[in-house]
Amino acid sequence: MSDLLKVVVKAMDERLAEDIVVLDFQNQSPFCDYFVIGSALNHRMAKSIIDRIEEKVIASGGSIRAIEGNEDSAWQLIDCNGIIAHVFVDGEREVYQLEKLWGDLPRVEVAI
């Protein structure tokens, strides 16, 4: 497990992301090692989670490849070069069901 993964999960937890799940993509994709999925109660909280991830990743020496979505989006994501964090506003996560779509992938427990 990478240190960057721990940074991302901890940043999400610090901003009170709910139901954080980590899916291991290392043997499935050449462009992504992990999906980190979490929920936020509202749009403002989701934006705060994304901002915190960006802040902590850069502070740890990492970089951000892209951020998709804005403060009005119900699904935002941040690509941290191999770790893609998805933040859904409460309710939207059930619509896309990423955990079900990728349900055969191993889940990773990250101690924070």
C-alpha cells in the first residue's frame, strides 16, 4: 500500500467523508492503482473534501493530474497520479454504484 493512498484516505476522513471504500486496481488498469470512494452530505462538503485532498497530496510531495467537477457537481473526482478519489454528494453514489460495478476487485483497508 502506498503512502499516497494513506494521505488521500486521511484527507477524506479529516473532512468527514462518509463510507470511505478503497478498491485495488493495481492488476486491472495501467492508469490507476486505486479508487477511493466517499460520500459527502452536501456540495460544499464535497468541495471541501476535494480541496483537502489536493492540499495534503501536494504537501506530501505528490501532484494532481486533474480535478473533475465543481462545487455544484454531485460527483467530483481528483486524480492523484494513480489514485483516483471520487466524492459523491449523498444519494448520487447509489445512482452510479461504482462499488457494484467494480465489485470483483479487492477492497483495501487503510488504517488512519
